Amino acid sequence: MHELAITSSLVQLVSDAARGRRVRRISLEVGTLSGVMTEAVAFCFDVVAKETPLEGATLEIRMIEARARCLECGAEFATPTLYAPCSCGSLNFVRLQGEELNIKSMELEEAA
């Protein structure tokens, strides 16, 4: 379960960026083809965040649909799997989105 390691890294990155301030909310963007099980990240979050500036923070996860652009016909299309062909039948495409794992934002408490 690599989601535990991902969650630990997420908590460490946000803790470092918060510079000692409490974190209220974190927003993640996770691509549908990233291989990350968002339910597992959410499950691990409270345990990993315990006794850190993120303890009690809300974790919001936004799924990003996978999209690609066909290099044969130029169409942009959804790719529900890694090898979904364009409607023209081509598998010659460039992925535009759907593999990301980004910390989009974090909400911090006011500094004392």
C-alpha cells in the first residue's frame, strides 16, 4: 500500500511549508490514471497527521479526468484507461492530464 507513503510525504511537505502554523485544510488534485487510491489516502490521513500541524485538518481530494490529444486527427478526448484509443482509432496521442498528484492549496491559521 504505497498510499501510506504518499500520505506521509504529503503531511511532511505541507508541515514544512506551513512553518509551524496550524493547517486547517488541504486540497489535492489526483488524476484518475495516477494509480493513487484516494480512499486509502483519506483513510491514512488522520493517523499520519496526528501530532503534526495538520492534526484536525480537512483533506479535500478533487479527481482530475484523464484527457489526451490525438496526434493523428488533433481531437482532444477523455481516456478512461491508459490505452483508450481516439474516436478515429489511433493510439498515437499525448496525455494532457490525468496522471497528476498535486497539492493544490492549503489553508493556514493566522500566525500568533
